[in-house]
Amino acid sequence: MDSLKVENCPIGAFIHGLFHAEMERYVFLDFDGVINTRRHKLALFNKGMPLRDDYGPFFDPKAVENLRDIVTTCNAGIIITSTWKYKGIEAMHELWAVRKMPGIMVDVTPTVPAAFMYTRGREINKWLAANAPDNPMEYRYVIIDDGFDFMPEQVPYLVTTDPVVGLTPEDAVKAKALLL
């Protein structure tokens, strides 16, 4: 795998600061069960095609198009909540550029100590506390995930996907309604 430097990434670190300061809408995005779907893995397998590249399993093009609809319509930045974030923010920027993913991948959520409940929700809260405008009325967000590891106050902002098919057009409609 050829290594790209974040600075050479079209959505690199220099954009991160500028975009980050102006962004009013955020998509907190899980990968597995959202854009990495069982349906797509099975289709690739049945065709005898590769299931992954150097970055991991291939994403479902239908789910990616639904993500594109959300981020384009709502001008929303993407914050990765997926465990894929443990590969590092530079690797996530690289993946975003190489795979020509939609929108701008702004950041990844911070890691918090594992807890019995709400670990991903606590990570989102920590990111919002550190990065979002002081006034919650100045930003909107949606969480797109196939899991339920969120704080009770985050549930109204959660669009839960079916891991077999991932992010559907119906899910995209729900997400856009929360962001607009």
C-alpha cells in the first residue's frame, strides 16, 4: 500500500481546521453494518471477487450513495465512530481519498475507557464537548449505526441500520430530517 501523507490528501489536515470551524452539521458514522454490509460481502463472494483491499472490507456502493445523499444535501461533515478509527486519523483520511468516499471526513471520535454501557455514546459526547459550538442550537448531528451503545439523550439522533443491507434510502431520509 502506498502511503499518502495527510497534507497531500484532498481532505487533509489543512482542510480539517478550516472546515471544522465552520461545520454546523455532523454525521457520526459507523462502518460495519452501515456502509460495510453483509449483502455486499455475499454479492462479492458469489461473484468470486475480492472482498477487501489494503484498507479493509469493500464498502457497499448502494450504502455509500445513500451516505453521499446525506452529506451533499445537508453539507455535513463526517466523524468516524467505527472501530476502524483505531487505524488512526491519517489512515482514515487516506481511505476516504483512495476510495473516493463522499463528503469530508472531518475527524474520528476520541477513545474513552470501555464501560458496561454507552461507550460509543460517551465518545460522541466527548467529541461534541471538545469540538462543537458552545451552544447546541448552533449545530445538528445524526448518529448512523447498527448498534445501540448510546446515551438515552442521543437516541432521538440515532438512525439504526440493518447490518444486512446497511444505510438505505429510507435511513437517508431520516438522517436528513435530523440534520436539516
